[in-house]
Amino acid sequence: MQGQVKIEKLSKTYTAKQRKGLFKTERRTVEALKGVSFEIAPGEIFGLLGPNGAGKTTLIKCLTTLLVPTGGEAWVNGYRLSREDNAIRASVGCMLMGDRGLYWKLTGRENLVFFGAL
């Protein structure tokens, strides 16, 4: 493991139900992540950009152990995603609420200090 975050061919597949008429439902497979691979070096600033439905939130949820990927490998802070989930959760902080969880009267730094103190 070289970087702070390393991802090799990570994938996440869902089985979704789709209603067809009043009593019929159809199952379809949705690939939220398809072979994602990249590495983030320590101290590097990294942005994850893409259109709606591209899998950005799914990727972050997999890296923070909120979702289990269906394939591939990942390391976060030197811990392997498939084996050391508790160590990853102890070393990572993530807020997936959008701007509703922040206090608009505080600066970005003040929000970080406040929520970090909690």
C-alpha cells in the first residue's frame, strides 16, 4: 500500500425492484460502481466530481464502511477495507448530510472545530 487511499477495481451492484403494473414486479441489476481504481497520496488534495448517479456517494459510503462493496479491494489509512472495518471507522470522519448539518452562521473552520469537539 503506497497512498493514503488506494482503490483497485472496486464495484458495487444492487438488485432493484421495479413495479410493472399493479401486481407485477421486475428485478433489475444496477451497477453503481464499475471497476473504480485510483490512489490518493498522503497530503494530496483530491476532489471527486461527476454527474448525478455517477456513484460518488456510493464510493464514499463503501470507503467509510457504510456499504459493503461487491468486488475489488480498497485500503484507507493503511487498513484493508474487507478485513479492518473497525480500524477504518476509527480513523475516518465523514459527514454525508449536505449543507443542512452545518450552522450557516459559522465559518467552515468553526463548523469543523464544533463538530470535531462533539
